Amino acid sequence: MAAIPATPVRARSVGRARGAGQDAQTRGRPSPLVTTITRIVGVIPTLLWMLIGVLLALALALAVRSRLAALRARRLEHQRGALLEDVGLLQAALLPIPPARLGPVGTSAAYRPAEGPGAGGDFYDVFALEDGQLAIIVGDVSGHGRLALPHTALVRFTLRAYLEAGLSPRDAVQTAGAVLERQLGGSFATVVAATYQPRERILTYTCAGHPPPVVLGSRSIAPITVCSSPPIGAGMRTGTRQTVVSVPGRSQVCFHTDGVTEARVEGELFGDERLTRTLAELGPGATASALLDRVAEETDARPDDMAACLLDVEGGAAAPVVLIEELELDRVQATDDRTERFLLACGVQRRETAELMRSASAAAGRTGTVVLELRLADGPPEVALGRDNVALLHAPRARRRADLRMSQ
């Protein structure tokens, strides 16, 4: 049997050993990419390393800031939800939905909050009184949102209580002003309070720093704003003015807050004239909601809340007319230039104003205050001076007292 040569086996063993050695050397050698990066790192100067560190720190700061911004956004969203809850609370507690009719009078009210932090200061109320009258309150408290809620509730329910007790609008506002002066804690409220007698078709209203109502029938009446009363809580005596209007024919009576007339149309105020024109375009039977919708359509900026309350009075074509203007004065106010302007605006001849002011000052000196009453319905105004130490509980008493003063 021939012998097997051993040389090839040894050669293969040597080859495998040499290959294993080469593989070990290859595994121990770094890759070209690592070698390149190492060379680059080796030539980067220290200043550049510092710059890279600064950039990394900035990236970290931006990441933290982004995280904080996200947390703030969530917090603001939560606060926005709380604000919307407050507005809903305001609407439920201070903005009641009036019935479609109170006796023969159609009634409607609406509210539109301003966008942003201006939301939540307006309020209104419409309710029936025991003697067949209906009462209206519209107001605006300084401050907005959560902080305004207690004050709006306080002012609204205080005025409502006095009107339900039978006080005239002027007496209700004057009494509320004295009571609420300290309770408002530095805030103030503009209000208009009114009563309407459907049987006699008489509207009586008083304003305290608030826009007068728009009374629109076959024509509109121009309110006299001289000697207007200051807001409740302004540190001055208020409830010193009252206006009595006859509404014999079909009319719209619009009570509103200044957010309606101060809405902007290309930088200009919406204003009383546009408001009157909008009411006329909407026509009889228009609702307060339709009115505010139209104002929103015609304006491009509404920085404050808007609230409106509409009375729809049925009747013929007779136009509304102002019957009586009342102004309460003390001795100093009786001789003021504003009182003279008020008398002139009511149609009193200039030659008569000086004597009337002297008489009013003398009467106020004896009693503390005097009520200057001007009857404007027929011909030249008739003027009467009287004390105001008895609250007007009902219209018949008011007429008897006025007749008594006229006979003295």
C-alpha cells in the first residue's frame, strides 16, 4: 500500500495560519471613517470646541424654552376655559332671557362679549312690576371677567329691589348710588334705569354716566345730555336727572351699552346716528339679537362688550315726545353754567335763565337741594321748583305733587 504525501496538508495549515494572522491584523486596524473623523478631531482648535459647546448649550436652552412655551400654552388654554366659564356664569346670573312679551310690549335682550380681556362687564334686566308697569335696567361695571361678577350682580339686584319697591328710576339710582358707593371698592358702574306704563304709554328713565335710550317712532327724539348724572361709585351724588317721554304711537325703544356706539367702522365710532339708522332699517319687531348681529357685520373692531334691550311698542303713527325733564341741584350747582346750558337746551329763553337760577339757588339754600322740573310738551316750557324729600312711589302721586307745586 503506497504512502500518502504529507506536504499539501502542511501547506494548507500554514495558509490558514497566515490568513488568520492577517484577519487579526485587519480587525485590530480602525476603519477609514473612524480614521478620518479622528484626524478631523485632532486638527479642530480649542476655540472651535468652545463654539460647539456654546451651540449645544443654546440648543438645550431652546429645547427648554420650547417645553416651557408648551406648558404655558396649556395653562393659557385652561385660563381661557375658565374665562369662558365666567362669561357663561355672567350670562346665566346677570343676563336673564326676558319673555317675548310683557303685557302689550314686545321685549328682547342680547349680549355679545368682546374678544380677549374686555369680556364680561355689561348687564341688563327686564321685568314686570306689580302695578302693570315694566322695568328695564342696563349697565356696565368697570373691570371685566371674574373680578366684575360680584359688582355686576350687586348693582343689578340693588337697582331691581328699589324699582320693585316702587321708587321712580331717579330715586332708585340716587338711593343705590348712596348705598353702593363704598361697596364697589373703587369700581364704578354706568347705568340706565327705566319704567314704562303701558296704559298711559309713558316712559320714564334716568341715566348715571350711561348713554340714553334711542326712542324711535315716526321720528326719533334728541335726548338732552347736559347736566348728566355721574356713574354710581364715582364719588359724586348721582341720580339727579330724569326724563319722561310720551310714546303714543308705534315705537322702538333701544337701551344699550356704550360698546355698541363705540364699535369701530374703519377707525370711526359706530355712533348714535348709525345706531338709529340701523334700528330704522330693521324695522318694527326687530330683536336685540338681530340689532347686535347687524352692528357686528357693519363694524371691524369691537373693543368692548355690547348689550342691548329693545322694547317694541305697538300703536299708530304719532311720534314720541319728551314731556318732562327733571334736574336736582344744590345751591352751588343752581348758579353753574351747566345749569344755564340745561335750561337753554330745554327751550327756556336766555332772558329768563338768570331769574330761574337765582330762585333755584335760594330754594336750595333753604332745603339743601331743589328739583328743577320743566314741562316741555306744549308751547314754551313750564318751570317748577320743588323739594325732593319724598320718594315717588307711583305716577299718580308724582302728578299730584307736580300739580301742587304749580299751584303754589
